[in-house]
Amino acid sequence: MAKPAQGAKYRGSIHDFPDFDPSQDAEALYTAMKGFGSDKEAILELITSRSNKQRQEICQSYKSLYGKDLIADLKYELTGKFERLIVGLMRPLAYCDAKEIKDAISGIGTDEKCLIEILASRTNEQIHQLVAAYKDAYERDLESDIIGDTSGHFQKMLIVLLQGTREEDDVVSEDLVQQDVQDLYEAGELKWGTDEAQFIYILGNRSKQHLRLVFDEYLKTTGKPIEASIRGELSGDFEKLMLAVVKCIRSTPEYFAERLFKAMKGLGTRDNTLIRIMVSRSELDMLDIREIFRTKYEKSLYSMIKGLGTRDNTLIRIMVSRSELDMLDIREIFRTKYEKSLYSMIKNDTSGEYKKALLKLCGGDDDAAGQFFPEAAQVAYQMWELSAVARVELKGTVRSAADFNPDADAKALRKAMKGLGTDEDTIIDIITHRSNAQRQQIRQTFKSHFGRDLMADLKSEISGDLARLILGLMMPPAHYDAKQLKKAMEGAGTDEKALIEILATRTNAEIRAINEAYKEDYHKSLEDALSSDTSGHFRRILISLATGNREEGGEDRDQAREDAQVAAEILEIADTPSGDKTSLETRFMTILCTRSYPHLRRVFQEFIKMTNYDVEHTIKKEMSGDVRDAFVAIGNGGTKGRDCGRWVLGQVPWKSMASAACQVVSTGELPDRVRKQLSLEKDQGDGGKRGGQYPVQLGFQSVKNKPLFFADKLYKSMKGAGTDEKTLTRIMISRSEIDLLNIRREFIEKYDKSLHQTIEGDTSGDFLKALLALCGGDD
């Protein structure tokens, strides 16, 4: 079994088997493969229950007892993906990596993704062991083989990583950090062309501790994360390699969680990637990978593996219904589009012993009854602790225009709409590059000059999605929100999602302004409108939110424990219920709808401590419909003032905080860089108490926050067949001057694709132009 670093806790999912007897296990495997057929269940149960070190002893005993090579016998008896997985487990990790790299560079073409994954993620010691294993297994020099199969800057960086000479000092020089930031900036953003050698030298040799500080300072200095500069300055496989290195520097478990998710999402499963990661990380950091996977993708790694190959109803329905109609056409299009035959895809679907073995390596289901495994609960608890002092400045993408001239803008807009045809480009350019306050001045100036209503003229000249976007931008924010709420409640049916999105994410001041605007525009109170259009608990929640009376103070620890107990009782996981159901429901709604966000952060933390359960996941399991969606949105959508709880220190992405929390659990100590930055807490002027001046952690999940909440909604509005233009328009308008830049960063972090690119691929025409202008750039 791989040994953790001194002082660290073991984070693998596979442990040494107690009372281990290699001879007895060798006999059991021999019996399982003896005679006609083989007992695959016995093989997978035994091998996935032993550590790698124990498996090597079994191999030796097998050869001593039977004079045969165990791996050769397993290869003979097993087939397909199950064979690759079991044989991979039987090899020492270094030899397993060597085999993967040999396969990646053998034959026609190169599997660059495999090379990137292994060489970007391994420690110095693991690299040295890999080089030695490759030499031993294939009697060849790994460096020479990689040089022979790759080229350019991609090759150079691979060779640097292959040396296994990354600095490992914990002591970091602040002067050198600043120098590296400047060198990277001058090598990329400030240079015509790119000095790739500087990127290779710094990212390939500096210690992880050092580089994390470099990334933090780079963001402060340049205003953009290092990943954005890499995407802008580098390209191809070299760009992918450097991004993988950065991800592994920030958090190796998160890098693998992302790789696993991509291996299993969408059409088909990338089994080689799935097998390689499950084998190589099972005795290193699988518990951390599981926790980050569940946090980031809102489902457990176990449940995602279990769900592979189970879309049988859809498969059967299509195969039966189209078999005598157009199956040949479907096959042809399938092959053309996915570069793989429909036959092979069906044949290779994940199931049976292969899936069982993967689940064994995973080591547990973190979605079971909404419960964390113990280490994950500790990580979540520590992340709540760290979030109390996390700080980020919210930034919009639309700002007040410099040298603003409302008279000139009004005349330009009049000219754009006068005569035959309409100059949509001028309209888009002016309106998307002025702040809302400036747009109101333009409206007034337009009326003063021309005696006409600018909104009415725009409405008559443009139409469709563009009209809804431009007219929305021309309205004051409170009046725009009031109109969106009115539209959500008028006509047949109610748009509950729009009601939840707006009322659960606006500040007290914004809610009060919406109430005034609603009354002014529709001569009816918002509360009356909600009362007549909704019902039950959902109505009570919305009306409570619509009062805009959320507390704005700090946390009360004693009260937080009481509130956590109420949550545990209403969600039916408390040991001893202390009140009637109706009373508890009322108290639970009061807690979520009126408590301050710093206080709710403490409530959620106490909930984990008290129950070892994840409150958001439990709500999703125990509740349903609009009430569930509203509670989840409340947890994900709150802010205080201009601060937003995000896993950041300064402007560092949440992954750094997740990594720090994992280190607390593993070693009991914070990383030096985090401890240093957390010392800012002492300077807040309140004696170290957590009060109303502290930024807040948003949401039930340990990475949820308002920008991420909106990033998720934007992604879903453009995901799959068709586009939800209403949601897309509403969010782009309402967040453009508040936190759209933060939303962009969360979007690319989570989906590995920029918001700009997603909009570009899902909309068209003038609507696309206007949206991209609001987006403000491509990350």
C-alpha cells in the first residue's frame, strides 16, 4: 500500500487486507481459473480487496506454488475491459504507468492525453520509478522514445517533467514569486508572440507551494487567472499540457475528478482513462477525488459509475422503433458524427464484472442517503471554517463609459432608427457599452431632443430576442425584475424557476426596490400577486423572501446549533424529534428565509458536525418540487453587500480552498500560504469575531456561491436541444453590472469552456452580437 507523507492521513480507498495470506489467495485464484470458464466474481472480489503490495506477494506465491505467471493466466481467462482493469491492478504502479505510456506512443498516432495526464500529475519520486520501470520492462529509454514520438514545445515540456526535478522546498521567496509573475507576464501578455521557454522553465521546475503563490499574485497583477493567459498565448497539445500542470499544481485530486467526469459524461465511456485513473489513484487520493467529484458535479463518483451502461430503456425503444425504418441511416450518421460504429458502442457498453470492480475501487457511495463518509464531512467542515474569511470583489462586465455624452448617444440612436431600415450594430454598440444609469440619461435626453419615447422607438424598430435584450437593458434594474416577476405569474401556468431565481438571489435593498417598482408599474403589491398565483409552502417561502427582511448581522453559535437541530428534525435524520411537524416546518422556513448569510453558514456547518449529512443533498432527497428548488436556490444565492462567499483568498479560485481543506484533514495543518493569508482575519477590527463585516459562504454545497449559481443556470439554458432565451437574457441583463465577470470565471472553471464560446455556439445574429458585448470577453 502506498504510504502517505509523514504526518498525513491515508486517503486511498484500498487498504491492506487484514490477516493476509498470499498462498491462500494464490490458491483461491488458481481455483477460480481452473476448469471450464472462470469465476470472475471471486477474482474481482479478491484482487480489489488487496493492496498493490499484497498483490505482488500473491504473484510471487502463485509462481512458487504452480510455476505459472499469474498475470499471464488472468489475461488468458479474462477479456475486454475487465481484463485490462484486473491486469492493471496486478502491476506495480510504476509498471502500470510505463505500460500506459508505451501503449500511448506505440503504433500509428500518439495518445497525447495519456502522456499529459501521467507526466503532469506524478511526483518526482513517481517519475523516477516510472523511468526505471520503463527501462526494466521494455529495455528502452523513455526520454528517447518520447522525443521520437512528439515534437515542438509540447515535447520540451514533457522532457522537463520527465526529469522529476521539480523543487520541493516549503520555503518560498516572495521576491522570486514577484519575479516569476513578471517574467510570465512579459513572456505572454506583454510580448508580441510568446516566449514559451519561460512558461516551460517556471511551470516545469518551481515547487507547488511556490507556484500557487505565483498564480495568486499573477491574478492580482494582471487581472486574469494564469489559465486564461495560457489559453490566449499557447495552443494545441502544448496548451493542454500546461493547463494540466496548472490544474495539478492547484489540486491534483480535482484534476482527476474532472478527468473522471469527462471520461463518463456524454456518449460512450472513455474506458482507458477511467481504468487508468481508478487503478493509479486507488491507494493515493481516491477519497479526496470522491469528495471533490461529489462537490463539483453534484453526484457521487460511485453513482456515476453505477449509472454507466444503464440507459437500456432508451436504447431498446430506439432500436425497436427504428429497426424497420431508418436504422441504416442512423448507423451511417452515428459513424460519421462520433467516429465509432453504433455496433461497437453497444458492444463495449460498461456493465457486469467490470462495473463491479470499478465500484469496489471507488470504495463507497457518497450519495447514499445524502451522507458524507467521515473524511469528507471533515473536509466540508474545514471548508466552511476557511470560507468565513474568504474574500472576493464582485465585478461586472459593463461599466460606465468614459467621456459619456448622452446628447451624442441620443442623436446616434435616433439616426440608427430613422429612415429605411435599422442600424442594429449602432444600437447594440451604444446600449451594451453604457451603464444602466447612463442609459436612463440617454432616455431622458432622447425625449428632450426629439419629443419621442426611446423605448417605444426601439420596440418598433427591433424584434424577437434582440428586442427583449435591448429593452431589458434600457429599464432600471428594479423595474426590469418587477416585469420579469409579472411575466412569470401572468397567463396560463407560472414560471416558478424565474420567481425563485429573482427572489432568492437579490439583496434586501434590491428586494425593497423591486416591491416599489412592482407597485408603481402594476398598481398591485408584489405580495398580493404572489399570494394569488402560488400556494402552500412555496407561497409562504416566496412571500417571506419578498419582504426583504433577511437579518444582516453576524452569526450566533448557540442559535446556529438550535437551527441545525431544527433542520435535522424536519429532514427526519435527528435522533429525537422535539416538536410537531407543522411547527418545525414553519421554523425551518424562517431559518432559511430570514437568518443572515454568515449565520446560515454556521448553521450548515453545525448540521454537518451534528449529523454527518450534507444538508443540500438531504433536502433534494427528502423534499420535492418548487419548495425543494426554492430552498436550494436560497442556499446557493445569497450575498452581503459587495462581497460574495467563494472559495477564494483574494481572487484565488475555490479549488485552492478545497485543496487547503483536504490538507487540514490529511495533516491537521493549513498550508503556510493559506495560514498567512488567513491572518488578515486579525485586522478586521472586531477581535477576531465573525460578524456582519465578513464575507459569507453561500449555499449548502461546499463550493456553491452566487456567481456559480448563475453560471450553472446559464449553462443549463444553453445545454441540449434548444436554448432557453428567457433565462439567458434575464441573467445576462441582471448580472452584467454586478458579477458577470465572476460568473464567467466560475463558468470556465466548472465546464472547461468559456461563456463566450458557449453563447457563440448556441445563438446567432444580432442577438449573439449583443450577448457577446455584454459577456465582455472570451476567457
